Amino acid sequence: MRKFNVLAVFLLITLLATGCVASSQSTETKTKSLGDLYNAGLEYAAEDGQRIEWNELPDEVLERWSGGCAEIAELLARGDYGEAVYKHYMDTFGNTQSGVTVGYTDEVSDAVERMLRRMDFDEMLLSQDAAYDGLSDSERREILDTIVYKSVKRKNEKWGTYYLSQFYNSIACRGTQSKWYELLKNSEYTGEAKKIADNVIQRCEQFEIFMSMEYDVSDDTVTLYRNAQFKYMVSPYTIMLYDTGDAMFDTIIQTIPEAKDLSETADYPRVLYEHYMHTDVPLKDDGYYASKAMEFDEVMLATDAVCAALSDEEKDALIQKMNDNVILRNDGEHYPCKNGFFAYIEWAGEKSNWNKYM
């Protein structure tokens, strides 16, 4: 009988202890501090498998992070993370040299890779409207100055890396609706800093034309176009890598789902036409990404579907614009690049309705 009582007491104590631990763990999970959530999210984003890929939109990255890390999901849902991210970013990456000396194609150590992923995480969160709302005017300006002048150093020391900031990409995807847009507009930078800020502003504004168009263009088509063009701009692809325009067109359709979906909409010819006709060839300096946006338009405009959708007057205007742009791209002042439209219809030959029209 005594043995039974001793065993019963032991089991009771064990059950009570287990219950207390479980209760404690449950309470701890529910009451994680903002700092704990942020630190957990930061380390999750720094893991090997969490690198931001070129073909991911900022919102897709946040969705992926949130789905894989409960702390990030809770952090974003709270929305009061601005101050915590600001302090970490300025303490860790506030020196404009931090992360600058690493080029896009450089071989780097695992430690540096993790450092860059942490910087991406901070810049992605800082670009959100919730972070903007959580900062004072001086803190917002300090963040903007740090990222812009870090970009200037990147441009000078590692050409081609300065637009890769997740801060810029996220703002550009939100366009003029981003709360950071007005601050950029009123930043009054000079020199190289102004060029960088102006590029982000231009990326924010480039789709405003569709908001005042008389034509019936659906918001869904504009969104598909914006997202497809964004992914191509930051992709490793360029028309200069291909001998023929069809090879580039196939690459775009096969690697960018939004581009394929865009090509299947009824109003995509109108979106492409209006955007291209309102876009100028960028200057030689700082023109890489803006030129890639034009490459995307040119190849997609070369299809028979676009030719069929435009009036003769519009076709004539587009062909004239293409010819003018070829001249500009060879004048030594503008960004030099092969014309994707002519590269595609040259490959298509007599099969192309554009060739038949011309």
C-alpha cells in the first residue's frame, strides 16, 4: 500500500511539474517582447535558405518570411517595429561603408552572406509604411541619408550594386502610395545622391500614366505589368546576352510568371504601348536599370498580338519611336543597348506581322 502511495505521489508531482512547464512556455510564447520577435525574425532571415532571390517581389518575400517564421508574422501584424529596426540598423549598418565593398557577383564568406541578409531584412522592414509611421522626422531622414549615401559608395566602389537595396525596391513597388515617396521627392540631394533618389522617384511614378488614361486598362493588367517589369529589371538577363530577340522573349516568358500571365490578357498591348511611348532613353551614366525596363517593353511589343491591337497611326508612331531610340543609343551620350523590338522581328522574318506592315 505504501509503495502505491509513493508511486501516486511521484506521478502527481510529475504531472503538476509538466503542466507548470507547459503553462509557462505557453505564457512565454504569448508574451514575447517586441525585441524578442525582432531578434528571432532577424536571425531567421539570415539563415542560408532565406536569401532574397531576384525573381521575388518585396511582398512575396515578406509573405515567405511570415509563413516560415511565426515571430516575423507577429512582428508585421503588430506594426510597431519601426524604432527597434531603426536602432539596430543604425548601430550595425549606420556606417555607410557597411555592406558596400561586396559586389553582386563577388565570392563572399558565410559570415558576410549572413550580414548582408540581415541588412536586407532591416531595409525591407524599414521601407514599410508601418516603420515610417513609427519614426520621428529626424529618424526618417537619418535612415534615408544612410541608405542613399551607402548607395553612392556602392556605385563608386562596386558598379551596379546600388539599386539592389531592398529599401528602394520595396518603395518602387508601392509607387507613389509609399509614405517614403514624398520624403524622397523633397530630399534635395545633390550630385550622385540626387541621381539615385531621382531614379527611385522615377520608378515610383512610371505607372502614373495609366491612372489618367482614357483607355480601358484594368488594374490587374497594370499590376501584372509592373511586377513583370520589376522582376526583369533586377534579373540577370539582358538583351545583350542574346543573339536573337526570340531567345530573350522565351526567357522572359519562362522565368517570369507575371510576364506570361500579362501576355495572355486582352489589354496588355495598350499598357506596353503607352508606357513605352512615355519613356525616354536613359543617359549613359546610371542608365542600366532604366534601359532594362525599355528592353522588356521592346521585346514584348514585337509580338503579332500588339501589332494587331494598335491602329495604323499608333504603329507608325511606335516604329518612329523605335528608330529614334536606336539613334539615341548610339550617340555616345545615352545608354548603349541593342533594340529588342528589331532583334525580335528580325528573327521572325516574314512571319512577323510587323515586317508585313513595314
